Amino acid sequence: MSESLGEYFQKAREAKGLTLEEAAARTRILPLYLKAVEDNNYAKLPDEVFAKGFVRSYARILALDEATVIRQFDESGGQFYAKRNERESLKKKLEEEERQKKVNRNIVVGMVSAALLILFVLMGRDRDRPEPRPVHTAPVPAAAVPAPAPEPLRAEPAAPAGDPVFRSVSGQSEVERNFSGVLPLEGVAPDGKKKLILDVEAIERCWVKVQVDHAPALEVMLNPGDRTRWKAQERLTLTLGNAGGVLVSLNGKLQGPFGGRGKVVREIVFTL
């Protein structure tokens, strides 16, 4: 393929006499994303797994060889997404280091505060301890009392010195069939009873949990290419075990993305 991937798509679309909006209606992909594909503008595309899904669907409606298109996509967009992932990894690393520094500062402040509190308590005990009072006796005239015979001096035993006992108390810190295409085109409009229709299609293997209105939650394991649908009147609560491995559509409109590959996202609530 001598031309770029975007030029390849644009020529194939024009050869079929389709406008960008008509292609978007067939693929259920927003026109701005198809325009970004044709312009090779990966910065305007979502995460790599979603962008690759868009490219597959676009190639399918234009009757292009999907394997060739995906290979070209990996070659042209691989370097861009690698740099994006590198930047995101560095950002997460810096955020984690800053969080750890904050935790360490809090630990030090807590230890210093505890030491000062103990010191103040000990000083307060010493201050409140009563001082011994001297005992005064009335003097006796020397003539009235005969002088006692001198006795040999005896060494008084020294009182045992009581050393204070300090007890240290230590605590422990508890410190992925193939991709089948985009979501269905028909039947996505809500009926009179079910006002919310949620479609989930797996790009990669993903565990999905859904609660419809106030009914008990349901769980399902989707393999790549699997689709499933839930209908509700008022509320849908969605939990994804691999947020970057699914395409989510509500009443026919693409939602998300809700996270990267392998990320668990809990309790995504859809209401009227």
C-alpha cells in the first residue's frame, strides 16, 4: 500500500459514492472519528483498542481487506499510541510518587505529634507531684535531758533507687471468535415500556455485571465478538471487568470509553 491508510479509506469511500455522514450512519461511528481516520489524525481518536475497532468497521462497509487495513494501522499508529502510553505511564508514576510522599509526611507528622503528647503528659505528672514538707519539733532544754551515751555510728542502708520503666508499644500498618463489528443498527429505539436499551459488544474477553432497575444484578462473561442487550424502565447500573475491551451503546448512541484495557470500572449508572 503506497498511499497512507487515511488516503486508502477516503478513495475507497469516494469510489462507492458515499459521503462521510453516510459512512458514519452505516458504521454507527461519529463522523469526526471517520474524518480523523482519513486524516491519519490519531490524536483525535480514542484509545487504541477503540480506534482499531473503528478501522475494522470502516473497512468492512467499504469491502476492504481487514487484515491489510489493521496491519497498516499498526504500522502508522503504533508509534503514536506507544508514545501516548509512555506519557500516561509516566504521569501515573509521578502521581503515585507524590501520593507516597504525602503518606510519608503524614506518618512523620503523626509520630511527632504522638511524641509531643507523651512528653506533655509526663511533664504534667511531674508538676502535679506534691513536694515533701519538713517536720518541725520543739527544742528541748539541754539541762533537762541527760546527754545520751554516744553510740557507734551505723551506716544507714541506702534506699533502693527505683528506675522508671518505659514500655515501647509497636503497631503494624496494613500498609479475551474475532471482532464482529459495531453494535446492531436496528431495534435500538426504546419502546413504550422500556425506555433504556443498553448494548455491550466485546472486543476482548470481558466480565460484565448489570443491574436492571431494582432487580438483582446479572453477570455474564463475553468473548470477543459477543453482544448482549439489557432493557430497563428507569435505571441501568453497569460494572466492567475490562473497560477497554468493550463497546457500550445506550439507545443506539456510543458511550465511553470508560477506561483502559484491563481496568475494572464499577457501577456506571445510566438513567433518563
